[in-house]
Amino acid sequence: MIRYVLAAMLTVALLAVAMPAVDSGARMNSERQLDAGIAAIDDAATSLADNEEVTPQGHPDPQRVVEVTFPESTLTTKGVDHFELVPHENGSYTHARYVLEDGTTREEVVDEKIVWNDPEGNETTELGGTGEQRLALLLLEDEDGDPIVVARRV
């Protein structure tokens, strides 16, 4: 009988020691997936701005399509509470921010200004949910005739 009690106590102790490591690993897995998505957005936006030109009316706009994977909350990953691309008001860059379900917050800089849906606006791009999300990045003209990267859902 004592063996069973000791085995149960040992199991509980091992689980108590292992759970923080599992939790940390889940957070790191989610951060890795989201950081890869931000890097893909940064690469696509930079490539679009550096290698393409705005096309005349009636012609297809240059674009890049990026897939970002949003992890769901499991034992090996943390879910995403909030993900946004915030264009800097007076700069030519964007803040990429996300918050995981456990409260972990990260922010990175994307080298191009990315606005949501309207080249003449300054709207924040907000994404969420779980699974793969597709985002089209288009090169359009802003109100001054300068090229700007515009994000739209695919």
C-alpha cells in the first residue's frame, strides 16, 4: 500500500516540476510561429516596395501573398489573443505586435509602412483566430502619389 502512495506522490511531484517547462516550451513554440509570420510579412513588403512599381489604372496591382500561422491553445502551443500591424504615423515602418493568451507581449518592426485596405488611410491591420491566415500585400499610391503597401485579407 505504501508503494502506491509513494508512486502517486512521486508522479505528482514530477508533474509539478515538469509543467513550468512544458508551459515555457508552448510559449516559445507560439512565439517562433508568429515571429516567422512577421518575418514573412517584412520580407514580402520590402520586396514589393523595392522591386515593383505602382501600375497605371486598369492594370493589376503588384502584390505578394503571405500566410501567417496562428497557433491554437494546446499543450505544446499558446493561443494568440491579439495580432496587429500598426503603421507609424510619420515614418516608413510598421510596428508588428502580438499578445499570447498567457499575456506574453512582443513587438517587432517591419521595414515598410503597411496600411489596412485603403492607401489613403492609416488603419491598423488586425488579424486573429487560429490556423493559417492569408494576407495580400499590394503596392498602391497614397494621396500624395507615393507608393505604399496596403494589406487585405485573401
